[in-house]
Amino acid sequence: MTALAVARSAYGGALVLAPGTVLGLVRARRIDRRARVVAYVLGVRHLVQAALVGPRERRLGGLGVAVDLTHCGSALALAAVDPYRRRAALANAATAALFALAGVAESAT
């Protein structure tokens, strides 16, 4: 398992086990049921991505990067239209961009 897959698994696990706590760390303005459910689903997505792409990072890394960049774009769109979720959405976009960057770096090695 790659370092990226380990990091993604840890992040995904944190979102699944304690979505409200993770949202609180970024000082989200609105931590309601919807936000916690979305964070939970995102955590599941990270765990699945780590399991499917992680062991095959060199071959499937581009797919993981595409998923992360798509997620980054959707988080930026949310930040643009919802001021109450902006802080969490921007933190999420930054995290997705970092995962994409790490995926590019790991695929290149």
C-alpha cells in the first residue's frame, strides 16, 4: 500500500467515524445533519478509492487524480454558491487538490 493510500484511508476513516469532529476542525459554520452525511459519504469514497486505486497507483493513478480534481471542482462550486458551507467547502477543495497533487507525484515515481 502506498503512502498516499494510507493517508487517504486515514482521512476517509476519520470522516466516516467522526464527520462532525472533522468539520469542526475547519470551523465549518453549519454542521447540520446534511453536512455530516455528506462528510460521511465522502469518507466512504476515500476508503473505496484507497482500496481500489492505492495498490495500483502506477497504473490507475490518473483515474484517482481525475476523481480528486472533479471533487475539487464540485467543492469550489459549492463554496461559490453557499456562504454557510463556504469554509468547509474550501477546506475540502484544498484537500482534494492536495490528494490530486500527491497522486500525480506518486504516479510519476
